[in-house]
Amino acid sequence: MTKAMRMMQENIKLIDLVIELVDARVPAASRNPDIDRLAGNKSRIVLLNKSDLADPAWNGQWMDYFQAQGAHTLEVNSRTGAGLRSMGGLVQEACRQKLERDRKRGIVNRPVRAMVVGIPNVGKSTFINSFAGKACTRTGNKPGVTKGKQWIRLHKNLELLDTPGVLWPKFQDNQVGMHLAFIGSMNDEVIQMEELACDLLSVLGKYYPQAVRERYGTECGEVPVQTLEAIARGRGCLKKGDAADLEKAAGILVEDFRSGRLGRITIERPEPVSR
């Protein structure tokens, strides 16, 4: 991660625009706070990726939030390409002042250079492939597929610099780590899945109790482990002696959330935007 951040620092002077992908279900946790410092006064676009998995009402509020921070924003689904047709116009709008300065200096046909950034598993490489219309970067569903920088020339007006997914070295808030674990940006092998599932049930019980009821036929009670046991029994996840297999049920619950089978869910709420 230190090497990746150093690489980004070395290349930021070449960049006109920073395109940051965040996961629309956890837009705050899926941002690297160091990127704001690195980007400085560069033009910014924040893409709410996987927006099809997030609550549409909260997508709109997160759009308002990021726009109030001075960023151009767009809801996208990099896997299907939804929303990407608007990217060309958004890039031109975000870099309007830069393009105007170039025009006044007599500089024409100089492409906008954009750095694509985001934490692991947020969908950067898939976004670039969809935007370019071809497989120009490697993609995968595990954190850390992109290992080094790659320049991609989309057309004469735009070049993209792909970067490895970057997490900050230490979480200041345990909740951030929990939210990243929900969406799969952390390695599942180092996570206690039953504990993670109980944390997820606590959040679902607060914001989306109907999702648990409709998917598993059980109420999202005040004691998450009891709800998890009910899910295990309802799904036939049993061990010898009729004991509930909580680990298996936890895996089912977390995967149902990540895949959208629980419905469109947003875990985090933005701070109110002053108007």
C-alpha cells in the first residue's frame, strides 16, 4: 500500500482529473481519506459504483453530498455499463476550466489525463473495461488484482491511469473496517464470519428489517445471533445433533447482501447538505 501511494504521489503532477470510485452501499467507508490530500486542487469526479445494489433514495442524497464537496458525481454500474454514457460529458464539464485555459494558450487536441482511484474491490478495473469497451485491464472479484499502474488511451480526448486499490494503513474507526468487510473489500479469510453476520443483522434490523423478513421468513430481532440461528434453521444449515450451523448461515447472509439478493440496501447515511 505504501508503494502504491508513493506511485500515485509521483504521477499526480501529470494528472488533470481524479476519478474516484466508491461503493454506493458504503460511500464513506469506501473512500481513502489520503486521496483528498493527494488530489489537491485537481478536478474531481466521484462515481457511485454498484449503485444498482444501493437504495436509490440514498443514492440521490449521496450525490448531493459529494456535489456539495465540490466533486462532479454520477451513479454507475461498471459491470453492466449503466450510467457510463454520461462519462464523456461529465469529464468535459469537470475539466472545463482546464480545457478553456488550453484553448486560450493555443493548445488543441491535448487529451485529458485522468487517474482512476479507489479501494480494493470497488470495481475500478471493471469500470475502465466497460468505459473503454474492451478488456484493457485485468479484472477480478478479489481485492488486489491490479498490481501496478497502467495508462489506457480511450480516444484522442482522454487517457486513464489505472492504479492499484489503496487502503489506508490503519482504520481510525472500527466501523469503517466492518463496513468494508460487508462489501468484500477485506479478505474473508481473516474475518470471523459469524461476528460479521451479526453486525450486518444489527444494521439491517435498524434500516431494512423487511429485507430479512422477506428473504428468510424470520423477524430481525434485537439479538442478532438468535436471528442468525433462525436463518440457519430455515435454510437447513444444521450440524449433528440438530445444532444450527451459524458459520454456514453467516456465509449465506453476507453473500446475499453482497449480491443484492436482500434487495437494494445502503448501509451509510450522509451528513445533511446545507442549502
